Amino acid sequence: MNEKKIFQMLGLAFRAGKLASGEFSVESAVKEGKAYLVIVAQDASENTVKLFSDKCAFYQVPMERAGDKESLGRALGKEVRASIAVLDEGLANKIKELIEESRR
């Protein structure tokens, strides 16, 4: 149930222009201090996971693992996406809360 809400929130953030998707865009958002949350797909490559866990740790941006590449892309109306950055603090907090709830 919560996973559906997570994807709905991601779609809303995308339509509002508050998301960056794709490796280069997400990495740039983290480096520029624009990202409030990075989401990496569960089935992303180990290199992608390491890249973003290192970048997020260095720039102190929370990182979560959620969904698979196909479902993340579908939430945005795009092809597969391995990484997404949320560029709005309020949306990032709500999405992070939903991800944490879905783990319980």
C-alpha cells in the first residue's frame, strides 16, 4: 500500500518540477546542494549504489533504496530510472517517511 503512495508522491514531485532523474542529473543535484533526498532502485547496479551512497554521505544528503528501476521510471512516465533526487524539502520528508513506514 505504501509503495503505491511513494510512487504517487514521486509522480507529483516530477510534475511539479521538483525531481531530477538519471545518474548525471541526480549527481549534479547532490553536488549543487539542491537534493534533499536521493532514491536508488533496489535493482540498481553495485556501482550506482556505491556512487550515490558515497556522494550522499559526503554531501550529507539522505539516501533511500526503494522500488525497482522499472517502477521508478513508470512513476515518472519515463523509461527505467535507477536514481532519483527530490529537490523539495517537504516532498522529500514525506517520501522518506512513506519509505520508512513501508519497511515496518
